[in-house]
Amino acid sequence: MDHIDEEKIREIGRLLPSLEIDYPRLEQAVQQMLDAFGENPKRHGLQHTPERVARMYGELLSGYREDPIAMVNDAIFEVTYDEMVIIRDIEFFSLCEHHMLPFMGRAHVAYIPNGCVIGLSKIPRIVDLFARRLQVQERMTRQIADMLNALLTPRGVAVVVEGLHLCSMMRGVRKHDARMTTSAMLGAFRNNLATREEFLDNISRGATPMRF
């Protein structure tokens, strides 16, 4: 990975290595919320809820603390291949930063190599890196594209994300079947209509409905 700019990669990833979750403070906050709801935090079913919720947020927000350089772990390889690489139907779960309710869906990622490729398992890891934090889908989509572009300097990167948002399904407009689609196109995918259409045709072919 000598050819990549590690500082730029960490800037895109918004790595926060010094920020550890304050679990005791989070547990106290959850207990205060239960009080505010009118519940009794000491009743049997809720006695350990603050601790469980704190651990849950530690897992769901782990993307802030994962070092993208360590995550890739030298899994970038020089390969003579210049055709499109597509990884589709990558499931993700995230938290909306506006209401802290989950949104979930699938990401479809493609790139055209320019002398090197990345290990297959690393692209879902990149998706999770940005999904496991407080997010909006539009920003997450662009962050995935920017990270892959910075790691590989490919001829092009394309990302399409389809999401179901509980903040619009459970509250507000309460539209259970509404989904959001966002995209980010860089390089050849942005500049060449035929390349972009090839990618979109590939991810739409045989698409299955999202079920969560």
C-alpha cells in the first residue's frame, strides 16, 4: 500500500481513534430516558436495559473507531485487468442521524481497475465502515465511493445504495414501502454513459426485493 495517501484515507474515513464510548455515561443517559418516559428503570425487565443499550451502541457505532488502513491490511494487489468489477447486494444497517432510528438496505459497488484490485471481502468492510455510525444515506454513498477511489485510483467508481428508513416507516408519513436510492459516480462511470448503463443494467438484472 505504498502508493496510497494514508492521511487522505483516514481523513475520508473520519477515523476517531481517541474517542472511546463513555459506557457509564451512556448507561446513565438511558436510565434518565426511561425515567422521562415514565417507566421504572428498577423493574425486573429494565434492570439491565441501560447496560444492554450502551453495548448495542458500541457495536452499531463501531465505524468511527475502525482504522481503514488496518482494515484493508495490504489486500490491494497488482493485476492486469481493466474490465468492470461489481459487488452487488451488500447488506448494511445504519442509524439515521436525525432520529437515531435504523435504516437498512443494500449497496451495489463497482470499479474499473487501473493496475490494481482490492480483496473481495474488503468492499463490504468499507460499506460497514461508513454504515456503522450516525449517518444520512446520501453522505454514506459518497463516502464509500471516495474511499474506494482513494485506495485504488481506478478508472472509475460507482456506488448505488437502496435504503429503507424506519424514521419514515414508523413515524411521520408512515410509508412502509417507500425506499430511497442514492448514487455516486466517479471517473468513467460519470463521464461515459455506456459504462454507467452497463453497471446499472448489471445491478438491476435479477434484482430481488429487500426484506428485513
